[in-house]
Amino acid sequence: MTAGRMHDGMSAAPDLPAAQLLDRLDLAEPAFEAHMRAKLIQAEKCLQASAHDALDPRVGALTGHLAAAGGKRLRPLLVLLGAEFGDPSAPGIPQAAAIAELVHLASLCHDDIMDGAATRRGVPSVHARYGERAAVLSGDWLLARAAQLAAELGSAAVHLNAQAAGRLVAGQLRELTGPGPDVDPVTHYFHVAAGKTAALLSMALGIGAVQAGAPASAAAALTEYGEQLGIAFQVADDLLDLRQPAELSGKQRGTDLLAGVASLPVLLAREGAYPADAELRALLAAGPVPAADVPRALELFERSGALDETEAVMHRRLDRARAALDALPDRPARRALLALCDHVAPRTR
């Protein structure tokens, strides 16, 4: 998905990645899609202004570098969809969308440092371009800017933002330290995924609903949907690493294996009791798989039951997400959220 870069004014709506995602959902609701595109433009303007809004222009250059790199803008889209269950014209909704993306950008900045990633969305990562210490402080500044915006919106936004930021840090720490001696690795995996991925999707929907004055029951349904969708997204990404060719995913298959990432398929393969998986378990036992052995590991995964079991987990989470939407009235935003669930699964094939 190509990211639209913001310049003096605003890119045309179809160039916004979130608008492209709307197109892919194929809702066949032109008036609603036009309405959402207009809202996305407002949210993007607020995001870009917020990322650059530093007293020292050098700080704005660092944080603006990451924001300008684009990305799917899924979280702002979810904020706007959540707001559709209240008054979508209520003040502060573009700021709420910016909050969700600012926290996400901060997490990416810190993730890239921990992973040693040289690029992000096709451009140099902040730490590769400006140095590690500047990148840490840039991520911190983005979190602080999100907190400032939340304070302007009120106590509910402050609470949701603080909760999501805390869960992100906890998820990252859990991933860094690994499961304790008495903790099931698969259970630990879901705790990490809930913090690193689901927390922000859930917050985005919740802050949109709350800011729009949606009923508490709607906000609760939306946050549960976001929680389940976030887990499904993480599981789908694990499958993509093992299944999708580089020309489609933009990265080489098996990069998680090379890095020794304890993805869900890896954990399930390690725990599998199938005699045919013995060679795969041996390859995975030491952590990172040597580059020369990755093709063989990918071949063994295709024969293993671990991928099918992982896909079943993803579908169960998507079913839970759809079920959460049963509490919401039937309107275009609900249909968009349902379509988003349908969009996740085909990515893994």
C-alpha cells in the first residue's frame, strides 16, 4: 500500500492509505466513503500539525520524519469509525484520531531501535538517520504530544490514552523479557500481542466513540472488537512471514525465523506432538534459524499442522470480533468494521 506524503496543503483523498483501505473493503456505499474520506483528510492535517508542533524546529524535523513516511493510518480510521456510533461531527474527533496515530508512531520509533531496523516504510528509520539517543527522545516526545492532545479533550481521553500507552510498554517489556519459568509460552504470546497490537486498536475505537458521545454499551462493544481484531492482525502477520512471497508482502519470507522471533506458528510447532514435525522442532529449538536452513524450515512448515492451527486461532479471534459488533446498530460504520474482519483472512493465503 503506497503512503501518501503530505505537503503544503493536503494530498487528494484517494492517495491517503486509509482511503485506499476503504476502497479495498468494497463497501459499495459511496456517500459514506466520501464522508469518511473528508474526515480522514481532517485527521491527517491534525496529525501532521501535531507531529511537527515543537518549540524547537529540530525536534519537529525528527518527529515529522516518521509521520511523513505514511503508513496505513488504520488507527485514525478506527477512531473515525468509532465516532460514527455517536455524533461524528462532535469537536475533537480529528484530534482523537491524531492521538491514536501519535502513540502508534512513538511505538514504531522505539520498536525500530530495539529491532535495529534501518528502514521504516521504505525510508530510513529515525534512529538510522538521526541516531539512537535522538530517536528515543523523539518517541518520548510523540507520546508527550499525544498526552497533551488528550488533556485538551478531557478526562476520558486522558484515561484511554494513558491506559493504551501503559499496555504498549508492558507488551514490549513482556516480549523483551520472555515468559517466566512457570508461564506457558503461548499464553505469554497472547499477552504480548494484546499489549503491542490490540491495545491501540481498542483505544482508537474507544476514544472515537467516547469523544462522539456514543452510548457506553457501544463504546464497550467497539473496544472488545478492537481487542479481538488486534490479536487477529498479529496472528495474520505471523502467518504472512511464513506464507506470503516477498513481491506481495514487501519482505523476504522467514525473516521472523532468522531473527528468532517466537511467533505463534513457531510456538505451536515447538509444542506439536506430530512425529513428522520432529525435524522442524529441531530447527526451531535453538532460536534463530540459520539463513541456510530457512528454506527447509519453510518447507517443513507447509507440511506441519502448525500453520493450519495458527490460521484457526486467527479465525476464532475474527469470529469474536464480529460477535462483539452484534451489540451495535446496523449502519455503514458497522458494515465497514465487519468488512475489515473479512479483509484480514485473505492476506494470509
